[in-house]
Amino acid sequence: MQTYSLNGQWQCLPDENDIGIEDKWFLYDKIKDRNYHLIPLKIPNSFNLIDGYDLYEGVFWFFYEFELKNKVDFSNFDYQIKFKGSNYNTRVWLNGFFIGEHEGGFTPFKFLINDHLKSNRNYLVVRVDNTRDKDGIPSIYFDWFNWGGIYRDVDIIILNKNRFRDVRITTEILTRKSAKIHISYKVIGKIKFEWQIIDYYNNEIIENGKRTTVFNRDEFSIYINNPRLWSPQSPALYQLQIIDLSLMNKRNILFQSDFGIRKIEVRSGGLYLNKKKIKLKGVSLHEELLPYGRTIPYNKRNEDLQRIKKIGFNSVRTAHYPHDEALLEIADKLGLLILEEIPVYWDCNYKSRKTFKLAAKMLVNLIGRDYNHPSVIWWSVGNEIPTHKKECAKFIENLMILAKNHDSSRIVTYVSRKLTSDLMRRKGDVAALNTYFGWYFGVMKMLSLILDWIRTPVLNKPWIFTEFGAGAKFGYRHKGKNPPKFSEEYQLALLDHTIKTINSKEYFSGWFIWIFRDFKTILKNNTYQQGFNRKGIVGEKSTEKKLIYYHLPKILNKKRKKGFNTKFIGIILWIIFFPFSHFITTHLVTLITTNVDKKTYKRGIQRLLNPN
Ligand code: GCB
């Protein structure tokens, strides 16, 4: 496989009235002959970084001319165009011909272009529309910025006619001294190949063999002695290489992928990595860094994860959608456990078959993309969704079944913000809870009792506190007692209290601070926020470190002093209040917060649509 990058200087054109299709902007001459004011833009990049388009939601067209270095050879190769990420709806034309369409902003997609690719000049046209859609995923309301456009790499992929697909490497630890590596794949055509397992540690081939597969699914297993296991403390990596043996003198690598030998398991109410109990201590991260938007340079992503690791975290939740694969490559190398999620978020059209199909496609694509990364330990199929509604419960349950069918080696769950009324929690491998006690509602001191209460229906599974946090405006400091909300001191106090509380509860197998970095959102607009969610431990450019940042290394492992144990009181509360539980959470706690939020959302959306 060879790749030919189409990154570089493109031209683009906003289409505010959506006339481009009717006006045939996909034809080269149409654009060339008219005096359109084309805007140069370095792709990958979001169009919201163009002056004057920072809040734009709508259609943008992109134009790019290219010539492949070598002559095209359709008898031996297939040519695909691959987009690693483009938000939200993307249509592609090559040399005037429609090539394909893709819906969804965060997973890669590709189209075969043999029929229209030329050896000399090629003219590529892409139309991207980031208008919110009620049937989309996410739907209309979400608490992050809707960066539009082609914001990840674009490549031409040149594939041998005979090739591998869907190569999956699954590892199993058999004994302390041996491991099994299971390789499954599909072959298009007929391939005689050699496989090799390379150990990065000594940089040597530790196992190899030969095989032939004809048009089929196939699989084989390799056993290795004294395996070095992958873990956050020791992220040992191996590499699988598959080499074509049909070419006599040329070494043609058909497939290669790094992998790690590790096992994540849920058993007896705990989380185990390589058979040892583990507590996840992590932070969430949006794929955004200013001034780059979502197109974060590799070295900056690396810097993020290095800092996260250095603070002492062992895991990262990639909120709320798949990030660029570069993040996973870095996490594999550094030893950070990653929680991945598809953007099924808040209210989507759970009744729609089309929306379900879209979610299912995103999930399967994500699992396909990231299966071989040892850092990835979990698939979440949704965040803060209304599981009390029948249609949503079914939607989520079916997605969890789908995830398990595609990958039974990882944790499958969804994330809920409901306290007592989410009876679906039992169906996930772990119970995942988001709650902003002491921020959006409640008082910090009540947290311990509330947790002991709400866990009652899921006593046998590990709980993960997937979100908690407090906003802080960098530089807003308060001396003395009772720091106000949005001060750095309040954030420090809340995170300190919450972490201590969770660390003291054996049924919690992990927690994730919301969030590493402040991020843009049209939904947060008070004096301290001004278009940013301020719950980051660093500011939106990563340069400003808040007070909590310096304290975290000391706080991560803190526990509460042993005090009054509310475990049994929690269970009794559950029994007493069970008949009212739905009312309490759905109609009181959740509604109070949702109503407050909804007003802000509406204002935010209105401001976006009518900036003046
Ligand atoms: C949540 C959401 C997250 C928001 C966060 C907040 O519960 O899961 O996407 O950004 O609250 O800060 O309001």
C-alpha cells in the first residue's frame, strides 16, 4: 500500500445560499470561468478558522488540483480517496464525476476512484456542510464547538489488487510465561505471504511464518514465550508485518501494525488489567486546541499526552467522539488507557431507523479503525442520553450488543448522568456516571451519601465516575474561606473533595476529571465563560495552568479520612425512595439542571444563527 497525500493549499468558497449544486460548482470550468473570490486554505483545517467565518454553520466548497507522481496502473492497483475526518456531511466529485457522500464528522471514510482518476491533471471538488440536523449524530444541541470542514488528512491510497482487509490482532495471556496472538483477516484475491512479529524492545523478529490465502476470511494463532505485557507502567509494543511473497526481489509490505499484549477484564466488581486490579485515574479531552481548532499538530498532541502522563493520570477519555488516530498512536507508546465514544449525545432522534443506522455505522467504523491499539480499553455508545425513554433504551442496548459482537475483548458501556432512575446501567459492563455535584446542583459534602445511595441497583459491577468538575476562569483568584464559583480555588476544592471521596469507595474503579483544557462552546456564555467551557485544568491554548494543575499530582491518590460509613444507609435510602426515584431524578434534579441548560442552549443557538 502506498499513500499520496492531498494535504496542502486548497481553494475554498462559502455557499451561504446553498446554490453550488444547482450551479454545478463541481465542474472545473464553472469555477474557473467565473470571477468567484476563492479563499486559499491549507487543508486539513476547519473553515471556521477563516476570518469572518468563525461562527459559520453551513456549506463550504473545496477545490484541489493534483497529479500523481507515477502513471496510474489500474490493472495492478486500486485507487481510493480517504478522508480521515470531515465535519459533517461530505460530498466528493473527481474530474466532474460524483464519487460519494458521507455523513458524520469523526470517523474516516473512503471511496474507490478508479473510474475517474487520470494520470495527468485531476480536479477534486468537495462540498462540506456542517449544518446541525435533528436526525444527525450528534443532533442539534451539544456542548462543544461545531468545527466544520475537512479538518483531518486527505490521502490517495494505492492498493494492490490482491490485498488484506480488516486485519485484527487479539492477544491473550495464557500463563505468566506465554501469550497467544490471534490474527484474523480477509483477503481480496490470492496472496502468498510471510508474516513476522517484531519485538521493538530488541528490534528483532521473534516469530515468523508463511501462508497462502485465497479470497477468504482466514485466521491463525502464534504463541510466544516470555511476553512483555503492555500496561501504563510499561507500554511494551510489538509489530505485525505481512509481506507479499509473490514479488521475487521486491519487499512489499502488505500490512503492518503495532500491537500490545494486554487484557482488560471486569470481574468480581473490579477492573483488571493483565490480571491485576486497576483504578483508572484520568481526565477527559476534547479534540481542540487554539489557535489550531481540531487540526492539532502531532507534536502538540504529543505534548498534551506527555503532560497528562506526567501529572500522574493513567487514562484519558476522548470526549465525546473519536479523535484523530494520531492520539492513539501516542497513547500506545506512552502507556495511557483510552476510553472511546461515539457522539450519540443528549437528545438524538432515537425513534429514527436512519439515525440508528448512522450510529451503528460510526460504532463499527470506530471499532474497525482502532481495534489494534492496545491503549483503547472501552467503547461507549452514548453520553447522557435519555435512557428513561423506551426508544432511547432500545437504541442504546442495540448499540451495546453490536459493539460486543464486533469486539468482545473490551469494556462496552454508555455514560449516564441519571442518579437513581437509570435502570439500564446494569446492562453495561461497568456503570458509568457523570454528575456535577457541588457545581450544577447539590453540595459537595453530600456526594458520598448520594453515591452510596444510587449505586444500589448495580452492586455487582464496577462504577466509573466519568465526569465531574467545576469551571474556573484562569486568573480569577480568591483568598480566604468560601471561594466563589468560577474561581480557581473553588475548582481546586471541588476536585480535591470529589477525588478523595471516590478514591475511598472500593466500588469505584475509576474517575475522570472534566476536562483537561477549556474548550469553545456556544452554550456557555456568562462573564467567566464567554463562549468557553471553563472546566479545564488548563486554558484553551494550553499555556495557562490553573491552580488545580499544580496540586493534582498530590491529590490523585488522596483518600478521605475514615469517617462515618454511609454504605448501608445508601441502600436503605434506595429502598425507601425507590417508588419516587424516577420522579426525584427525572423531574427534580435532572429537570432543574436541564432547564437551566436548555435556556442557555437556546440563547447560544439563537446568537449563533443571528449574530447581530
Ligand atoms: C456534561 C457533558 C459535557 C459537558 C459538561 C459541562 O455532563 O457530558 O459534554 O461539557 O457536562 O461542562 O456542562
